[in-house]
Amino acid sequence: MIKAVPKPLEEIIGRVQDSNKVLIAGCDGCVTVCEAGGMKEAKILASALRLYYTQAGKQAQVDETSLTRQCEKEYLAQLSDKIDGYDAVVSLACGVGVQYLAEMYDNKIVYPGVDTCFLGVNEERGLYSERCQACGKCILADTGGVCPIARCSKRMLNGPCGGSEAGKCEINPDIPCGWQLIYERLKTLGQLDRFEKPVEPKDWKTSRDGGPRKIVREDLRI
Amino acid sequence: MTTTPSKLQKMIASGNFAVTSEVGPPRSADGQVIEHKAKLIKDYVDAINVTDNQTSVCRLCSLAACIKLKLMGLEPVLQMVTRDRNRIALQSDILGAASFGINNILCLTGDHQHFGDHANCANVFDLDSTQLAMTVRMMRDEGKLLGGHEFEVRPQMFIGAAANPFAGPNVELRAARLGKKVAAGVQFVQTQCIYNMDTFKTFMKICVDRGLTEKCAILAGITPMKNVGMARYMQKRVPGIDVPDAIIKRMAGVPKEKQAEEGINLAVEQIEELKEVPGIKGFHIMAIEWEEKVPEIVERTGLYPRPQLNGG
């Protein structure tokens, strides 16, 4: 899932301090799971902003809501009858949701309330880590199910580099060396021969390098 | 193995131990630094590596410095990392280097920018070191760019890479990875600096058993320690370097003013010991900001004068 963290309150206040009516829009999708932007966080942020306005001696109304998903028009449409009543919306969805909301209500000021970080897993509550960079051409079948693009700091396809030490990455002893994980998994699977074959330069066209991406699934389109 | 006009390749082929060293370019536009450092070592080595923004610290570029060495009549080894340039820029620089008659390249991925003076920059890593070697081989042997364009005048590069027997997870994988680089076209490697002889000898044995030493010349990396502080720093802080406690103890066991001399003694002993290790084809002496000590090390190990080969 997409992982995000709440933006610092001061940063959000800096954006909305002159607004009189603010809507905090949470998202029930990924950001709810990582506890950055669901209904609970929308309520917490709304309370904090109300406190700010009161202490600053300002008259302002802050309301909160949360949508099933902000990356779909059908759910964003639920805001259509009330959004005009607000000066600004703080969206707690990931960057996708923030943009889609702004795209749908193009005369409305929309501020992001979270920093969108990566596609990752919940290792534990409050501990999330990256697993995929959405390169558009999955190679996990050849790498023991561990992605070197997401998990090697140098996205090497023929790792590990010479800085790998005691199973850790050279940039941070808290980060496992992705290539050591690949090596160990291939060993467990009896597929070490895969490691021996040099991997050719990758075609990055399907990744971000090909420009903004689009999927057209004719089989699904009516 | 493809033969190139590289003098380093000729020296290796002659059966003599090859000797290389390196110069690190300055963090300024002062090209005289390159000349000065090169003059200190030029009569004692067969080829001179020029580092490419090593430890991710921005410096005068490796290509320009190599051209300078070439114009001085010396034999440069162009170090090239894939961290900062995509395949367009890398291939372009290789063509440019070849147009000046640069015949040696060392294909590296490079340290992560996290270590350097521009930790907030974007990195590239379009290719990795192995893929860069494949690319150079394709350019040289097929006269072709990765994009498919074919051309007549090909870069005549002796293809090198690094090997670190001491990095994780184990020495078997490190030898396997060298095998991968050799399969990608690598003809010589310069190893990480060696302090743990036991691990290095195990690595060499695996390389010999795998037949890698037949296809690829292994030059043993030697870095003299200036003092016990440097030894401790390398042991604790530099990823991928294995400094056994015995070496720390030895360096700490002599008075401060004698430690530099002890570091040189240690380097000399290491070379003498490594000469006997099957598969070693030469030495790469990385005297970091201590280039003036290279001649002494080369002389004391009987590697001076450098053999003069035909056409060399």
C-alpha cells in the first residue's frame, strides 16, 4: 500500500491561517491503514486547528470528513454539495488523492496534509518500509521475490556492491542489504544459478523515466 | 581476450607484475594538482587511475584529468561511476576518452551520494558497474551503442572493475560476483585494499578454482596506513574494509613518529606476501593523499625499475 506521514502541524497552519472555513478531508484507503490520513487523523487535525484559531483570536470554522477513497471520482463527488462553502480543503489522502480532488474541484484551494512516501508494508504498527518502486516491469521472479530496485540503495541489478557489510547497506546500518536478502532467498530456493548470470541494462521506459504513465486496459473499457 | 593498445594490458600479458596507482583530482579547477601528483609516481607505475568523484565528493572530472595525463605521455585508467551519469552520458564520455587515446577504463557503480558533499542530490544508477562493463565491451567489440547505433571508429578499452573480497555476505558470493563481472567483459580488477590476508587468500583460491584468474588479471589493492588513527577509522567507519585487530595492535605498538614508517613496512610486507599468492598479476597502490610514498613502496618490493616493453 501507499505509505504516508502527517505533515507537521506548523506547516499546515502556515497554509490555512488566513482561511475562515476549512474542510479536512481524510481518506479511508491506504492512509488510514498507516494512520496518517483517515477519519481519526482528520478529527485530530481539525481539533488542533480549532485550538490554533481560538488561541490566535481568529474566527474560523473547521470541519472534518473522510471519503472511501480520494482516487475515484464517485467518492470525491460526495463533496460536491458542500465543498463550495469552504475557503480551503486540507486533503489527508496521498498525493494521488490530493491531485484528483483538486482536479475535480478546480476552483478550490487544496492543501496536502500528508507527505506521501512510498509503496510499502506494515512491518509493525508505526513501522513501514518500502518494497516496490512501480517500475512497470516486474523482475521479482528472477530475484527470489526481493526487489533490487526498491531495496538496493543503488538499484543495482548485479549486486551486491562493495559497501555491503554484515548484511547491512552502506548508507545505513538499519537498512538490510537488498542483495544479501536476494542471495539468501535464492540459496534457500536452490536458485543460486540465477545470481551468476549478468543482468542486461534495464529498459526504464515503463518506469518514471518514460514520463507520466497511463494504463489503458481495452479489455476492461466499455 | 580482446587485445587493446593498453600498456597496462601489455604489461600483464608480459608476465611481469603490473603496478598501478591513483591520483585523486582536486576540489577546484587546479589542473596542476593532477600534474604534480602524477609526476611523483609516473616512473614507478604502469598506469595511473584517476578517481571519479570518489566518496561522492565533487571534484575536477576524471575524464579531463585523464586527458591531461595522456597529454603528459602517461597511461591513464579512466575510473567511471554510474551514480552520476546515465547511459547516454557514460557512452558519450567513453567515446570522448577514446578519441584522446585513453585505453583503460575502470567500471564502477560508485559510493552512494549519502557519503559525499551533495547528499541531497538525485542519483542516476541507470546502469550498474557490471552493465557498464557490458556496454564498453559492446562498444569496443561490436562497434555498437546500447541504443543500437553502429559506428566505425571503436573505443579500444582494456576493461577493468573493482572487486571487494571483504564485503558481505561472504567470500564465495564475492568470487561469484567477480565471475559475473568477468562474464560481462571485465579483463582486470583492482581489489579493495587488503588487510585481512586469510580472507583474501581464500578469495583468490576460489577465483583460481573457478578459472577466473585465467580470464581476468587480479591486481591486489594496497593502501599504506599513515597512523593508528587511520587504521581505526578504516576498521570502524569505512564500509567494506576489513582491518584485523592485529594490524591495529601493530600500528599502536610503535611510537607516533614511527607509525608512518610502520605503515609503509606493512604495505611492503603485504606485497611480498601477495607475490606468492597464485593468480595475482600485480598491485594497485592507493596511497591516499600520500602519493609521495609510492616510489618507496615500489622500490622496496623490487618492482622498480618498471620493465620497458616494446612500444611501451
